[in-house]
Amino acid sequence: MGKLANGQMDGKVALVTGGASGLGAEDARVLAREGARVVITDMQEDLGQKVASEIPNCVFLKQDVRDEARWGEVVAETLRLFGRLDTLVNNAGLVRFGTVEDLSWDDYKLQTDVMAGGTFLGCKAAIPHMSKDGSGSIINMASVGGIKGISAIPAYAAAKAGIIGMTRSIAVHCREQGYRIRCNSIAPGGIVTPMTAQALAELPADNAGLDQAHNHGMGQPIDIANMVLYLACDDGRHITGTNIVIDNGETMA
């Protein structure tokens, strides 16, 4: 049985990238359950439309987060549909495996462009409109891969570590400008999603990157979505510039 709604996002509008599956889809469900009107974006059009059709007050827009012009269109469409933008969840991501010796430059660029680049462009597009409304919450999806060393994901690690640093810079900028916009990142450990299923299938059984699954247990998307909700709603009003690790103790040692 799902958690009962408390209306924590009543009157608010959220934009979630990578919303067609995994963490993004669960974020959208939880935010909508709490009263938000939600826009989800993704490159997976059929799946995105299906997810949006299952969530009240949710619409899907196709988006490549690497495209700056498309970011302007997505934010404009969100404002046209719902009149405001209160929460941005920069969740879109992907992983391509390979060590520093065998990962291609194209695969490196793809990952850093989608995750670090897409997060930057999302913040750049959203902040001017949030600041006009006087407040907002930006939540950037990082990873324990950006904190601990995992040999098979140098590009993913670079992107996620960059997101953590970028989040802090953006939080300071918003404070300096007098915007009541909070910016935080979340660093999940292993979570049961299509992307981690790919990792479990592709990585050798003895790869250190599987430590979370072997030793710490895999979390569920709701474990992350509950934190997204907390940071998005007024309960998280005093939190900014922080990276919150949700990994069942993986990075404690």
C-alpha cells in the first residue's frame, strides 16, 4: 500500500528530466501524489507518454537535455501549461562502461554532456523563471560513483562528481543574488532501476562496482523519491548547497 498524500506540493509545479523510467518516473509519481503538477521529459517518447498517462496532472515532453534551445522550449511550455515552475529535478542520465584505458572518447563525452552538461543547462534555463516567483528548489541527481572510486565508470564518475561541485556553486550564486532558490544534490548508491539492471548484467561478477548489490543491498526508487519530495517541499526550506548520500552505508568505510 502506498503512503497517504499530505498535500506537501499543493500549488507547486515540478519539472523532472529522465522521467520515463527508474528514479525520474518515481520522483514524478511521488511529487504528483503530494499535489504537484508535473512535467516529465525524456528521449524515450512512447515510455514517457505511458508514464505521464498514469500520473494525475502530468504531461510528457520529449527532450534531449544536451540541447540548450530545447531547454528554453521545455521551460516555456511548462510555464504555458501551469503558469509557474517551483521544482526542477535534473535526473536524466546514462552509463557506458569502460576503464580509462578502453572507454572511447565519444562514450566519455556522451555521459558528461548528458549528465553534467544537461544539469548545467537545466539550472541555467530554470533559475530566471524561479527567481521571478521568488522561490524554488533545484535537485540534481549525483551518485556515489562521484564520491568513491569505481574503475569501470570514469566518465560517469566525472559527471556525477561535477554535479556535486556545480550544485554548491549554484546554491552560492542564488544566495548571492538574493534568490530564494535552493539547490541540492542527491547521491544514491545502488538502486533497482533499468540502468542498474544493465550494470548488473554487463559488469563481471568480481567488479568492485557491484559492491553495493553484494554487500549493502539495493535500494528502491521510492527511497530516493522520498528525499526528492523533502527537498522540493517546504519541509526542506533550510537546506541548500548540500549533497545527500543515500547508499545504506556504502561510502562510510
